[in-house]
Amino acid sequence: MIIGILSRKVNLIPIYIGDLLYSVLIYFIFCFLFPTKNRIHILMFSILFCFTIETSQLIQWDWLVLIRKTTLGHYVLGEGFLWLDMFCYFIGSATAYLIDSKFIKN
């Protein structure tokens, strides 16, 4: 989480690293919450969750914009839709799945 936050503050860390790490975090949170679920399902849920958060950035309801202006709201919900973020979420979730299936689950 620290590296993800630093990616928004420090120019030495590419900004997309935060998006990759966010999706890895979401994948492993789902693994923790649903330990008996098939890992492919966890992968799909994490990608769907990240895509939903990113797509929700296209919605500009006043109360939602206010939440996004808070520090926590900004980190969790983001502010602006980017296709690159969708790609990063897919790569991050897929990487987490590969790490989980090759090194952790076995």
C-alpha cells in the first residue's frame, strides 16, 4: 500500500504501479474473504471489482464527487477514468492469480 501511495507522490515510481498494486491487493482481499472459492472465480471477481470502480469514475454525482475529494475516497475510488488503468487492473489481477496458483496455494 505504501508503494502504491508513493507512486502518486514520488516521480521516481511510475504512476501505473499504484494501479497494478491496487488490483493485487483486491485479489488477495477476495482470497482472504472467500478462501473456499475457486481461484479463477476470485480472479474474475477482482477484475470485475476493479473495472467497476474505474468505470464509476465516469459518474459525477455530487455526493460521489465529495467522497472522491477525501483522501481515502481518492485512493479507493479514484478521480478520472483511464483506459490504461483498466489494463493495469487486468495485469495486476492476473499476476496475483499466477503468484497465488504457483507459489502460495500449493
